Amino acid sequence: MNVPFELHVALRYLLAKRKQAFISVISFISTLGVTVGVMALVIALALMTGLQQELRDRILGSNPHIYVWNSNGIADYHAEADRLRAIPRVIGAAPAILGQGLVSASHETVPIQIKGIDPALEQQVTDIKNAMQNGHVDDLTTPGAEGPDVRGVRPFALLT
């Protein structure tokens, strides 16, 4: 019989003779333990890889990769955004105004960051459509019940 060396050694120690039956049980339990351990490790690595990808997509999808700002403000943001889009490997550019505010509810006041966006251009730099839980990005540009000229601030929540 022409059996590979590794298989020969494995069969010799796994299939014991009658006098050494207890060694065969110990070998079986050891092999089963290693199998369960490797299986648990593979499952844990698969779950962590999926979780890591999900976290990366949520973090990078809700924030632009780079902020460009001037402490004195940018006078013509359309020209500046066009200039940034002309740079190689830049996919999109969108203006935003960042500010701070306070929200008060049920006798508690907490600080928040307020971001004013141009809804048409924001979709080039963030995944705001999929991050919104309530409302739609289009609600920021379409006239509301307040009148045909009132646009902009609508209550919505982002996934965090």
C-alpha cells in the first residue's frame, strides 16, 4: 500500500490497537478540540472583517475625506469647488458651513455641530441619502408648506 507519510503517521496514532483504546479517545477529543477552536477563529475573523467594512463605510460615508477652509471665509465658493474638482483624482467638492449650537430638551442642554450644505453638491462628497433616517435630501430644496420661497432647514436625523 502506497500511503503518503503524513497520512500514515496520522492513521497510526489515531487508530490505536485494542490495548491502547484510551489513547484513541484522547486523540479524538484533542482533534475535535482543535477543530472547534479553528472553526471559532475563522467565524470570529469573518465577523470582524464584515464589521470593520461596515464601520469604515459609515464613517467615511458620512464625512468628506478632506476639508478645505479659510479662516476669513471663501467669497466665491463655486469657483473654489470647480478648482478643487480640477485636481486629479478628486471625485467631488461641495461647499458647507460648519457651526456650533445648543439643543435643549427635557431640562437638558447639549452642544451640537450644525452643518449647512448645498444638497445638490453634497451628494458628491458624502453618502447623505443613505444616512438619513427621516426625510429626504430633496426636502431641503423643494418648497414646503410654509410657502414657495421657504427652503432649507428641515428636521432630519443622521445615522451615527
